[in-house]
Amino acid sequence: MMNSTGILPFFLLTFILLIAAVRDICFHKIPNRLTYPAMIAALIFHVCMNGTDGFLFSLKGLGLGIAILAIPYLLGGMGAGDVKLLGVVGAFLGPVGVVVAFLGTAIVGGIYALTLLILHKQLKRMLLPCLTIIYPFALKYSFLFCSDKNQKKPHLYYGVAIALGTILSICFRIPNLIN
């Protein structure tokens, strides 16, 4: 039998992640009106279930989720919505859960980025600097790797990677919720 109080936050989190992914694709933004209420809902849920311990569990996950993506955000690698979305994940899953979700996100994000580079024929251009380190004469043949300068650069929606990576991590955790 499923533990309904254990599975409920996973369904809610999955719903929030799917909304965030769609918003990221459609509008290139994950809105605060989604992330902030989701953080509060997670905190309230954990307080109701476990009191002060639940609050601290959720708050630590929230802080760690934000901290994980703070440096990439500060370096301009992603938007604030992505950072807050991983904070939401942490608020629901706690500190260990957000780390597992982030590892899933990193794998999904890497596959996603590689796929975009291949589809947009940018992979060769990205590999050229690596080839010049490995094989110094590759620069001589760089004309083989150049792409059209006017070609549109691919855009990676990291909210999608966060959603898929987290959902995959949740799927691997669900067997632990069965009594």
C-alpha cells in the first residue's frame, strides 16, 4: 500500500515542475508567482507533518537548492527562476533529496545540451578549442570546423532539465515510500 502523505508532495512537486518547464519553454521565464507559493506550500506541508523538524528539513533543502545554482546564476549561466525552482525542489525533498535531484538534473542537462549542439551543428565549433589542446595542428584545419556566423545559437531551457532530472530522481525514490 502507498503511503499517501509521503506521495502527496511528490505529485504536487511534479505538477509544479511541469508548469515551470512549460513556462520556461513558452516565455523563457519561471515566474515568482509559481516558485514563491510553492516554497511556502512545501514549508507548510513539512511543518504540518513533522513540526519544527519538518520546517528545518524543508528550510535546509530550500537553502541548499538555491546555493547549488547561485554561482552559475551569478556568472550569468542561468536565470534566477532556475535557481528558485531548484530551491522549490529542495523545500519539498530536503537536503539529500535536492542533491540527488540536482545530480539527475546535471545528467539530463548535459544530454540536453549535447543534443542541442548536435541538432544546431555547433558541436564541432565547441570542440575546436579542445582539439587544439590535444592536437596543436588542428588549428591549421579549423576551416573544417567553422560554422555559419549567422546561424542561430541554441537556447537551453534549464527549467526543463530541472523538471526532468527531479522527476527521474523522484521515480527512483518512490519504491522507498511503499510500506
